[in-house]
Amino acid sequence: MSFELKTHLEEIISLTDQEFEHIAAHFKPKTLKKHQYLIQEDEFVNHIYFVVKGLLKATFTDANGKAYIIQFAMENWWLSDFRAFYGHVKSITNISCLENSELLSISKDDLDQLCRESHKMEHFFRIKNSLGYVALQQRILSLLTTSPKERFEQLAQQYPQLMQRVSKTIIAAYLGISRETLSRLSAKV
């Protein structure tokens, strides 16, 4: 099905061609255009998504209407409203495409079945969830303890390709700073 998915899985687990065929049968392709929503607030979420190609953003809008960018997802990243997916509740986020995107989706039932049938897949998703938790913790700590300049430098160093693909307005919103502040910071780099 997807060379990208197989390569991604094999970064953590080894698979025979037959094992991968069985795994791939549980995924469905999904294609979205730039600006199209993958998930909208107040929907039930029954899938997680692997990004084959493209770039997406997840946003949360507070009671006052202010939108916060929670995360980005580009090639080889996983994305969903995980609170809604695992908690069987409605989504509190909007996930939209910043570029035309090709995704592979897997339903909660198929994911659970794969993990029951395959220790390798259970191990893979345990590792991915752990790494995601660590990344989220680092993001929270960065927002709480670092200056805008430090947050910008961390993002530029960790994800230089993102800086080329996303507007400064969106990067500024992700960092929690104004567009003007970002322009001053990026001029110094």
C-alpha cells in the first residue's frame, strides 16, 4: 500500500512483507486539498491519520474565539484529536490542511484489532504514543519557561523544513508571539 508507512513502521519494528500486507489492509487512503478540514470541532473522532504527504495544523479555539495552534503534522507524523479518539468524546480541535495532503487512516476498531493480534504493532504504537507524550511535554515546558526568541530558535533548529513551508503568521501563532516579534527574531537569525 504505502512505501512511506512501511518505512516508518520499520524505524521501530521489523516486518515481513506478509505482516505489512496484513497491517496495510487496515489503513484507508484519504486525500485532502489545502484549507480542507480533516476534523472539525464537536465531531466524534474514530480515526487516527498517518501523513504520507502534506502539512496539517491542529487548532483549539477558546470561549472568546481566540484560536491556538496546538501542533503541526507533516510527512511521517501521526495526527488526530487524540482526546476524542481515545476518550470517545467529541473533538475540541479543528485539524485542517496547510497543503494538499495524502493520509492513511485507521479506525479505532482496526487499531485495537491490530494491537491485539500483533505484539509488534502494539509495541510500535506504545513507542509512538510515548514519543508524542514527550514532545507534548517539551512543548508545554517551552511555552512556560522560554523566551519567544528561544522558542523560535528551538523550532527553527528542530524543524527547519517547517519554517520554509508555513507562513510567518502561522509560525508566530504557534509560538504564541505576534507576527512583528517573529519578523524581528527571524531577521537576527
